[in-house]
Amino acid sequence: MTWVNVCKVDVLDNDKIVAFDYNDKKILVTKIQDKIYATDRICTHEYADLSTGFLNEDEKTITCPLHFSRFELETGVSQNPPAKIPLQTYANKMEGNCVYVFID
């Protein structure tokens, strides 16, 4: 278990998605209304990279570009089919000018 330095804070403008890999994990980090979210980057329904999906700032969701399942960024919960399994979410923090994600 470790805190991983993902990016500089200023890279995460509101509504931008940063994709990164750490060992076998594929993770996305985004910032909406000055809050940072980190989740798995691959849709739980079928292999699709959510970092190329659609971010909804008002609902704080990410929509899969393949079959349009929508996931809450805070909890990872799927909001509609075909995905039924939630995304894993990750604790995160800002220290200085860096964004860190806790990966277990």
C-alpha cells in the first residue's frame, strides 16, 4: 500500500481527466468543482477506457464511451445498465503542488 504521485495540481483543471497506470492498475483522476476524484479507469461492463468517456460536472459522473454506462465518481456506483459492478475508488490528497492517490 502506498501513496503514488500522479500529477501536479495545476494539470488538473476542472473537467480534465488524467489517466495513469501503476503496476496492474489503470486509474483516472479528475477534478470537478475543486474536488479531486480517483477511480478505476476501465469500465466494469466491458473493456473500455473511461478516460476517453464523458464527464458530467453537474452530476459528478463519468460515462463509458462504449455502451454509455454512467458511474458516480464519489462512490464508483453504476447509475445505469449495462454495467452493474461499481468502479473501485481511491483515496487521494494534495500535498504542495502534487496530487497523490492511495493504492493498495
